[in-house]
Amino acid sequence: MSSNDNDNDIFSLVEIKQSFPDQWVAIAIRQTDADGLPSAGVVLVHDADEQFVWPALKLGDADDLVYVFHTAGRRRTTAPLGLLALGS
């Protein structure tokens, strides 16, 4: 966890989906489930338009593992969905 993270800034994927319906969301992963999949994180950026999410990823720390997803489920994407290590 980054030193500037606050436990109050960490949200489960369920909370994120409820807070940002029908949005693209990028989170810095802070918790994973038993299978190693993201389960909670800090919201870095969200927008209804995917093209505004990917460029904004520079907001995360270089060490963050970032997960990008659409809160309504599968959507057509212009970039590969999933995990991204910043600074790589």
C-alpha cells in the first residue's frame, strides 16, 4: 500500500460498481481474493467514456498494479482489459 493511501479510500469492487454505474473505472489494487484477482482498491479515475480512463492512468504511483474494468460488465474496448503495472 502506498504511504498516501488511507483505509477510507479503499473500496470493494461491489462498492465501486454501485458508486459508478455504467462507467469505466481504473483502480490501484489494494486487496485480492483467494484466486489473486482484484477485490478492492483505490479509484484512480472513472468516466462513462473509456478513452478518458486510459490516459489518466499516469495519476497512479509507478509501483501500483492497476485494474481497469467497466462496472456494467463486458463492453467493447479499444485497449486490452485487465491488469496493468504502471511504470513498466
